[in-house]
Amino acid sequence: MKVISIKEQPEYKNEAIKYFQSKWATKGSMMVYEDCISNCITASNPLPQWYLLMDEDKIIGCAGLVTNDFISRMDLYPWVCALYIEGEYRGNSYGSILLDKAKQDAKDNGFSHLYLCTDHIGYYEHYNFVHIGKGYHPWGESSRIYAAKL
């Protein structure tokens, strides 16, 4: 398994855009992923980062490292977002490979914690994330917030 950072390997940009859109976008949010992934390449800031998890030439997962994951707690950052592993690859802890890359990049850029929001209970705890509270999304829903000390 290999992690590709789109910021470091921009030749994967178009594949990343299509993959993230296929897993996370709605008809109305397609441009969010295209614009964000395209602009991360030339951004002078360390964030955002977008990652693909590869099994040789096949994309089997993805994740992002962003300043905010559409959540009310804008005082907390960076956030892991859009973590996804293809169904047939689940159960092998491959998500941890993407989480570890996001943790390392966040730490390398001077952050002391990494955050995520989710409704999954029991998954992220295996990777040293601790539930710290609740946040609210612009579309009216809420999610659990987790933090990992780096």
C-alpha cells in the first residue's frame, strides 16, 4: 500500500478529483472537491492536503487534511475528512495508513492535535482519537468530534 499526496504528486490531481467526487460529493458539491483539490497544489499553506491510498495502480481509499470539515468548531484544526476505504479492502486497518499520513503531516507542520467529526463510534478510538464533544453542521445536523494528540 502506498499513500499519494496530491500536493506532492500533482499528476494524480484528476484521478483524485474523480475519486473523491464519486465517494463524497452530491450533485451540488462536485465543484467543492474539484476546486479544493486543484488549488491545494499551488497553495503556499500546508493545508489542505488530499491523499489517495493505492494498491499498486488501483485507488482503494482516500482522505483529506483540511482547516475545517463543515463543522461549527472552527477554533479546532486541522481536521481529517473524507476518509474512505473500498469495501473489499475493509477490515485490514488500511484506514490507519491514511490517518497516520495525516497525523504526520499535521505534526510536521507544527500542529499538536488532529481532529475529525463522525457518527462512527468505535472505529477512530482504535487509532488514538478521543471523543471530545459535539459540533454542528451548516445543514442542521450534528456530529461527534474526536481529537488525537500528535
